[in-house]
Amino acid sequence: MQSFTSIGPMLDFIALFSIISAYSGSMLPFVVIFSFLLSYFTLYTIYSLSRIYVTNGGYYSYVGNALGRGAGFFVLLLYIIYSVLTVPNISLFISGFSYSILELAGLTAPVLKYVLLLIFIGTVYYVVSRGLKVSITYTLIAGFLEIAFIILMSIIFIIYRSPGFSFSGINFSFNPFFFGVIFGILAFSGGGSSIFISEQTASSHINTPKSLFLSFTISGIIMAVSAFALLMFAGFAGLRAYESNSFYITELVQARLGTPFLILFSFFGIMSAFNLSVSYLNAFVHMVPKFYHDFNLK
């Protein structure tokens, strides 16, 4: 679940699918499937190294052992920059997403965006600060709930699909397809997160690579199914509106399925972002002591 929630399938659904659609249009599900299969090559590298090295240093430790200390330190810097920005960036999106829900309810005070932003960030840091046992217990429970909701949502979207939808209306084009793949691969980033807690994992040589493969496969299947469900539910006209505004999905859900389901949809979208933030921060705080030790820093 550490790896699964670091991918954030539901967050990809409400955020990244919109960007992919902007480039690839109705080819969205096929872009997601191709990106998923292509990303297995990246996963295989991490999968193989996790069977050899047990280290919370993760990526920088793998690269350092394979290519030398300098290369490892360079990867470390990239990872620190990326990780430090992850929680604030997700928080900015989620505050905007949450505010769009409040706007549908008639609450339009702009200051609420900043209140929601601070609450989100503060709660993420609080959960991680309670220690690994608490944060992983949360991640485990929330991860299962996220999987269950995406499956339920996909079934409902397919049942209430747009009357005008037809697979024959999907137009394939080479260049737009591969522009979408760039962002499709981004949708599967973070899947290696469990390597950063491998030193705390029993039988890590076996369980860490197993967790990588299992979580990545489950997330890929779920995201492919949900991408097809979104296309069928929105239809071609709805997808075009979603391409220009990712928050349009909330209006569509409310209009087609009602306010109660919109509340549920929004809750799990925010929870997915929260899960991802907790997982990323968990990985980061377990990498830092290893970094101090490996580079002999006090």
C-alpha cells in the first residue's frame, strides 16, 4: 500500500487524466494502458535492485552502488528537490479542487482556498510525525478503501454511460497518442516508494520486490479500467470540457449522479491526494537518516 498510494490512482483520475485527454482526446484509455506497460521497464530495474540491496536510501543507494558515490549523490539531490515539492504541489491542487466543490454548494470566499491548503498540509505532517506504525496503518486502511471506491465508481460510470458514446467514435492519431504517453508515464511515478522503508520490512529481499510488482500491477489495471469508465461516462462532448478544466468532472458527477455521490467522489479524491502525500513524506523522512549515515554527515 506504501507503493500503491504513492501512485495515487484516484488523484490521477481527477487531475492527470485531464492533461492526458488534452493531448490525446478519446485515446485516453489506450494511452493509460500503453504507459502502464511501458512503465514496467522502469519498475523492473527497481524490482531487480530491491532483491539485492536492502536500504532506505532507495534510488540514490541503488545508483551509488551501481555507478559510484558521485552519481548516487546527484540522484539524491534530484530526489530531495522532487520530494520537497510534492506535498506543497499536491496541496495546491487539492485546495483548488476542494474550493470548486464548495463553489457548487454556493460558498465562494477565496480565503477558503488558503484555509484548506493549510489544513491539508498540517494534517499530512501530523500523521507522518506520529511514526511509521501509525502512518503505515493509515496507509494500509486508506489504500484498500481507495481501491474499493475506484472499482465501485468505475462500475457506476459504465452503468450510467453517456447515451452518445460509442467505441467507433474513438479516433486514433500517432502524434497525439505519444504526447499523452509522456504524461501517462508520470501517472505511474512513485510506485517504487516501498523501497524507502525496506529496512523496516521483514524478509525485505522477498517482500519489497513482491510489493513493487503487486502494487504496480493493481494500480495499472485499476487506472486502465477507470480511464475507460471515464470516457464512457463523460462521452466525447464531456471529455472535451474535461480537457480544458479538470474540475469539470465535479460538475458532471453532480449533474448525472447527484450531490450525495459527488460528496463521496470528492472525499475519495481528496483522500487519494492525502494518501499520496503521506506515502511520499514517509519515504522522504526514512531516507534522510540513511543519507546522513552514507555520506558521513553529522
